[in-house]
Amino acid sequence: MSDLPHVDLELDCRGRPCPLPVIALSRRIGEVEVRQVVAVVADDVAARYDVPAWCRMRGQESVGQDAADDGVPRYLVRRLS
């Protein structure tokens, strides 16, 4: 059983190089309610660092990482504001 939260919106950013995954996150996080979670599926290795850094700069919460069904990393972000 995973301790990771339910995902309310998943963004498929496979094949999109840095900084496109965080740009997509920035544009679409407003589609979920405060306290809900957005998952960013990204195969660009920079996303591992970019998504948590974006969260720190934007006052959102990086709540972990898991993998999509095909094994591509999925970065989870909780909207705080």
C-alpha cells in the first residue's frame, strides 16, 4: 500500500525537455482545488530537480515521486494556494 496521495490531475510531459514540464505544471495547477494533487509524468531527468524547485519557489508542496504504468517517473505536487 502506497502512502502517496490520490492524484486529481495527471500531466503527460513525456518527451518534453526542460523547462516544459514545469511550464505545463505552472499553467495547469489552477485546474485543481487547493489541497488536491497534480502528477507530472516526465522522462526528462531534469524534472527530478525542477519540479521540487518549482514547488519551493511557488509555495506549493512536492509530495513525492512514483512511476506511471510504463515506468516513467511521476512527480506529485499538492496545490497549497
